[in-house]
Amino acid sequence: MESFQQRVQPWMLACFGAEIAADSTERNHRFLEESLELAQSCGCTAQEAHQLVDYVFGRAAGEKRQEAGGVMVTLAALCLAHGIDMHACGEEELDMIWERIDAIRAKHAGKPKIRA
């Protein structure tokens, strides 16, 4: 069986096309948006998020592979603390988004274009 990551790629290509799917800046912004929405849903405030942004960006950038591993570990820990099955949530989301490609494209078109 293909990994979850491998099964996300065909959806990304079907929904957004190769250019947007591979756009690292776009992927950074969408990941940050989703992680903030998760933290918000678990009780994190905007003030806390702003403090953490200042803390993180006040330090040197980390190494991508190590930071990706850290995201995986801390997501698992957050889900444990909140009684969430992260694997089941991922599978449910992937199933659902295949059915909502048009709506997701429309929502994406309305997102702010963030400039560096």
C-alpha cells in the first residue's frame, strides 16, 4: 500500500495542477494556515501564536528534515493530549477532499496572495 504522503500527491495534482502543487512558498503558507487552525481549535490564542512567531523567527532556521520530523512528533503528541486519532483524521480528510475539489479550488482562489 502506498504511504499517506504518496496518496496525497494525486489529489494535489488533480485539484491544483503541477505548478501549484510544487510551489514551495504556497505549500509553506497552506501548512502554516492549517497548523494555526488546528492550534486555534485546540485553544491557542492569537496572542500566544504571535509570541511563538516572534520566538521562532528570532532564531536561526532549522534543517528541513529534522523540522519535518519534529512536526510529526509534536502532531502525534498534540493528538494524544486531545484524544484525536491523527491517522483516522488524515484518512477522513483525504477521502473528503476528493469530493470537494471544485469548492477547494474556489476557496484557494480567494486566499490572500502573501508576498515576501
